[in-house]
Amino acid sequence: VGETDASFLGSVERCIELSPPCVTIYQLEIPHNTPLYRALTNAELPLATPPWALKRRRLASGFALLEQAGYSLRSAYTAVRNPTVHRFVYQDAQYRGADLLGLGLSSFSYIRGIHFQNASRMDEYLERIAQQEFPISRAYQLSWDEQMVREIVLQLKLGGVSRNYFLDKFGVDVVARFAPQLKFLEIQRLLTVDAEGIHLTRAGLLRADRLITAFYA
């Protein structure tokens, strides 16, 4: 709230001066049931939040500055100085179905196709730990099909999906399975499809979090 083109691009330029191995830029999203969401719906904010078109334009400008400085995009959010050295091992593994154990208050985990979250209140969390119980507050077991869709939407955030990968792992041709959705997104020039698989365009990468909902049940 209150961010301008100048303040945003100034932040990106300062990051470039500091020369970190990677830079991640997230567009503002306001989940329901958060203080910012309540302030927005109650018209309590001093200034309006930026619309999606403006956020995408700023993100595109930020990525362009990073690329001019020698960075390479590795996902819908992140640019790295050296893609062969600065690898995100845990992310790449997680996006391909690896288990992930989250520790601590309110953390999320994914183990053997089950999503679960720890308690979000400190008193409940500590009480469960004191009783030598797992402090899990909720969980959901994904079907085989849901696990496949989960990997599709996560890998799209990296810019593309391999057709052979899903044929080998799930026995599904994702191009045939999601033909209507892919055609719709292709017409909008958000992605392309070929024998190798699905590839997001730059416009698609800038709105990856929005287009992936087309693949949900």
C-alpha cells in the first residue's frame, strides 16, 4: 500500500547494487481473514491497493532490470545470478512430489501425498507438545489425480511442464488431458504447447499464480 513505480524500481536497483545470488519478487496477494484484507473490505486503508495490471507491469520491469544486470529467471518469482551454481534443490524436489516436513507453529508439511498443518495458536501447540502428541490441526489426503495436478501447477511456476515426466510418473498425457484449458490459455498467449510439453510465455510467467487455477478440479 502506497508503493510507487519509483519506490519499487528503486528497491530492485538497490538489490542489484548489493549483488545477491538470487532475488525473489512476490506480487501482493491479500488472503481472506487477514488484517490487511479486513482493512481493505472495511475501507480503512489510507490508499488503494495496486490493481493486478499495475503489479504485473512492475514485476516485468523489475525482471527486465535484473536481466540487464546479468541475472536469469528461474521461476515466476525468482532471478539468479548463476543458474548452474545457485540452485533451489528443495524447491525443485518439492515441486516434483518430494516429502517436505514443516517444523514449528502453523507450518505446512507434505508427506506421502498428505498435506497437513500444525496448530496456529501457541497455547494449543505447546499443550500438544507437552502431551507428546503431534501438534497437527488439519490434514488432507490427496488422491493420485490430485497429486498429479499438484505437481503440474507447481512445475508451471518454474516455467513449464515436461510431457514425458507425467507420462512416466502418472501414466497421463497432460497435453491431451488438459487440451481445453491449454487451448484457452494458448489463445491468450500465456503458454505454448509442443511435443516436449507446456511452456509459459513471459506474459504467462508474470501471471502464473492466476492461470494455474485452470487446472484445478
